[in-house]
Amino acid sequence: MRDFVAIDFETANAQPCSICAVGVVVVRNHIITNSAYQLIRPVPNYYHYINIGVHGITAADTADAPQFPEVWEQIDLLIDGLPLVAHNKRFDERCLKAAFRYFELTYPDYEFLCTLVASRRVFGKSLPNHRLPTVAAACGYSLNHHHNALADAQACAAIAMTIL
């Protein structure tokens, strides 16, 4: 796969539409050409302590952040019709669709590919697990700052360039 956008969302609580951060990495011709990270004021706007423990983002961090539609307007320009790739696309695609529904936006039916599924197919039982840091390391990429949306999208891009 030579052209795609790796994407990762973090959520504030158990609601899939509660996106509080997004990271995207644009890959064209097998080269990273652009990336973006944005905090988002989530809906509903509350943080569960478990989510904070995972990614470290709090209500204070996103109090003045834009909401999803404003952020997505810019992200969609970066996507520019390319397929989206996520590690565990089930989570990220569910979040994206939930945010579109919440804000009553028309979902453009993005093509979504999954590096988690690809990892299971390519590496099988040779890895102890198929978590993002493990798969990234197997692809020669060192993931620092796991659960930072941009860092995770960068790792996903590295994985995708290796095994997709």
C-alpha cells in the first residue's frame, strides 16, 4: 500500500462519539507527506478516569478546543479521498461514525483498513500479542508515547507501510 492516511482517535469516556484527540499521518508514494494532531472538545463533555489514565487528556486540556465538525473539516482536506488505516479499525471507525451521527453529518463511507487484522494474518502466533507497540516493534518501529493519537497514527503508518 503506497497511499493512505493512518488515523487514531482517543476518547474521553465510554461513548464512541466522545473523541478528544485525533492524529493523522498522510502517506503518499510510500512517504509520509503530512501529519496533524488536534485536541477536540468531546461530546458528551466529561472524562472518565479510566480514559484519562490511558491517554492523560483531561477536561482542562480540551476546554477551549474546537468540536469535531470544525476539526474534521481540516482533517478531511488531508484525507483527500485516500483510504484510512487504523490499528483496530473497529474502534476508530466506530468513533468516527458515532461523531458523524452525533453532529448529523453525512458520512462519506471512507474505505477503512486495519493493521491489527493484517498483523494477525502476517505474524500469526509469532508475536506474543498484536497490540500496537508489539506490532510496531516487529516492523522495526519504536513507539514512544503510546496512546498519544499522533504517535499511534505514526506507528500505524509504519506498520501499514511494512505489511499492507
